[in-house]
Amino acid sequence: MADKDLQPSEALAGVFAALGDVTRLKLIAVLAAGGAFSITHLTANTEVSRQAVTKHLHTLAEAGVVRDVKVGRERLWQIEPERIDEARRSLEAIGQAWERALGRLKAFAEST
């Protein structure tokens, strides 16, 4: 990606904001490792309440990072990989732009 491809968007900002919480990052890690899970599964062996997990999942869903699917009487939550991939590509582009800037700085410093 070239610098011109770095197109910040409201949606992408929402992804990074949603991922800016340790509890939500832990939920993403669990969902990424195992598929679709219920609130019961996501709260098992944690000190986080079902209500808090539900609130965090809704924040992630608003950012487009997860979605819920109703299976019978239960809701299962799963990752939305497209939005995560978009965020990863954005970070890679920023990293590449940073590397180019450091290269230019190094070349300038060495030339003086």
C-alpha cells in the first residue's frame, strides 16, 4: 500500500476504538481461536459478568468486528474477519510508510 492508500475512515476508527479495551481484546482472542460462542461460554472462568460481556460484545458489533447469530434460543457470537483484515491492512500500510520515512531520515542524516 502506498501512502495515498492510507484512507482513514469512521468505520476503521470505530474498529480501533472498540479494540482499545482489554476485555474486548480478550473476547476477540477467544472468538478468533474457537469460532462462535454463547455468552455463557464467554463468561466461563472469568470474573466479568454476563451483562458486562454483553455490553462489550455490542460495542464490538457496532464497530463491525463481531456479529451474533441466533441458534434456537441462544445467541452465538463470532468474529467478522473482513473488518479485522481491514484494520490489519491499515496498520501494515502505516508501518510501511513509517519504514520509508525512517529510510529517508537515515539517508538525509548520512548525507550531511
